[in-house]
Amino acid sequence: MKIKSVLMMLSAAVFMMACDKDENGSKTVDFAGRYNGYTLASCNYFQNMISADETVVLTKNTDGTASVSFTSATWGEFTITDAQATVNGDLCTLSGSGQTQMGMNGNTSTYDCTFTAEIRSQDDARMEFSIPAVMGGMTLTFQTGDAPADLLLAGTYEGYTDADCAMFQNRYTDGESVKLTANGDGSVKVVFESASWGTFTVESATATKEGEEYVFTGSGSVAMGMGGSTSNYDFTLSGRSNAAKDDFSIAFNVPAVMGGLTVTLLPGTAPTTEE
């Protein structure tokens, strides 16, 4: 019976160690693993430049420190070999310094960087890489989860427009652009200024992620006409884009014009048409 009791006590002790609890009974954080999320980059020249689908890998060293590896297609390679780890309940904080390889067009240089992190789980973590010598001081903030749709969609989309209505089809115009600006509340402002079709403005378009695409919808009023005489017409907006913003479609539909006019911005240059 005594042997059985001892074995039961040992089993209970192993179980408690496996759960990795502190003296208060709260589960502590095992920081080792792969963290998937997005980055926001800021420096003297720009703010909150977003990059989706980023991954940071943390490895626990034998002395309890953390090895940090972050390879970004946009920002280069970051390595911190011995970040110090502190655990307080369900929060793990890391801090350390290392180096990064950054550059353009295949030409890279090595820069010193510092690293901090606050981790509650692999799905709830925030990390910061600071590079003082780059662009007046650059900071990359990594956050787990999907990139906010409004921030990712913000930017200028350039390409050609395809106009279709009851009176004609496939009327192409090169050199068109649509600008999206994040409003700060999850929505985006959409502005399309066209010499051919007028100025379309949506003050607050809804922005969401659907699968691997980001979509935005809204409505507004556009002044259209000929010979200096214009009238206001209601229109609806529907757009989609991938995270890289190189595959997109932004359509403005004006039901009351020419039996229903739709002007769609697409990437690239207009297809050639037969005369």
C-alpha cells in the first residue's frame, strides 16, 4: 500500500510539472513555437506599413533564454540568440538584442536591433523589433492573428478601367487609380477620380476578410454628365483584393446611367481590341 501511495504522489507531481503552474496556481507560458500574424512598420518616412502572413519562430535555449528567428520577405532576417525571459502568471515577457540583414535589390547590410515581446499564448502575442540605424529609426511591430482588413487594404490601386452598360461593352481606359484610406474605425474611405467617369467617393466602406481575400463594399453619389452639365447619381461599390494588392477588382455600379453603368478597375494595362 505504501508503494502504491508513493507512486500516486509521484504521478501527481509529474502532472503538476507538465502543466507548468506557478505558486499561485496559474498556468505559465511556454513561449517556444511558431507565431503567425502580421507586422506594422513605422519610421521617419512612413507609418504603419502593413505586411500580412508573417511568422516569428521562438526556441527555448537550455539556459531558459529565447532564440528568436524572424524572416520577412519585406523586411529581411532578424536573429536574437539569447533574449531574457520573465514569466508572471499567464504573461511571458522577452527582451534582448541581435542583428538583422536588411537591404534592397539583393544588396544587404547588417544592423543592430533590439527585441521585446509580450506573450500570453501562441494566438495572443505582440513583439517589437527596433532598428535605430535604418531610416531614422525603424520599428516593426508583430501581432498574432489576421491583419486588420482596413489597414491592409489602404493604399493606391493602379491599373485600367473596363466600362460596361446597355449601350456599350468593354470600353477600356488605361492609367486609372483608386485610393483607399483607413478611417481608424475598421472602415475605409474610397476615392476614384477619373477624367472619363467623374469622381466617386465612399466615405465609409465596410472592409472584411473572406477566405484569402479582403473585400470592401459601400455606396455614394457621383456627379456625371457631358458638356459641363452634370447630375448626381447614386452608385454602389464592391471591391476585393489579395493581401499583396496585385490581384484586385474594384467596381462602381451606377444603375440610373445608360441602362446601368459599371466601371471596374483592374490591375495591369487594358487588353488590345480589334478595330
